[in-house]
Amino acid sequence: MPREKNMSKRPNLADITAAAGSTRRQPMAAAPTATLPAQEGEGRNVLSARPKARSGAKQVAGHFPEEVSWQLRQLALEQRSSVQELLGEALNDLFQKYGKPELVPPRRRDLS
């Protein structure tokens, strides 16, 4: 004999937690959208999550022992710099070593 399907709707988790007096945060409102130039006659709405300062930039990452991370952070503090600036400096040194152009802009220094 075939099984009868349960036609009842599955409970909504948000309703259950609201009824139970959950202390969890409510869902955030939808992020604003930015309209990009039309492609082939159509407009596109896309979430604009990337800060303007990172426009045209690509993340470069790697996995290293945890001690590398701590030592890099410590060096950044000692040099009154950021990890990103130190990594840029290291990449430029590597590029120079192999005869490639230095592509990372030089470190910003406060002369105050």
C-alpha cells in the first residue's frame, strides 16, 4: 500500500523561535543594491559589497603555520605598519629578486 503524503506545511523556524521568546537578533534588512551599466540592453542590480578602495584589487592568500601569523602581526606593530603593507613590501622584494617590476604601491609613512 502506498504511503500517504503529509500535506501539512513544515513549521517556520522564525515563527517557532519568536514564539519561544528567542534572544537572537532579527534578520538584517536587505543590503542596498547598486545598478551597474546595462549589458546588452538590460539593467542589472548587484549587491555592492566591495569598498571603493579595493576596486581593481584581488586578494592573494596562503596557508602558513600559526606562528607566521603571530610574528607578522608583531612585526606590523613594531614597525607601526599594517600586515597588508608588510606583505606588499615582501612581494615587491620577491618581484625584485626575480627581475620583475615592483607592482605594490610603496608604504604610506606618517612623518609626524
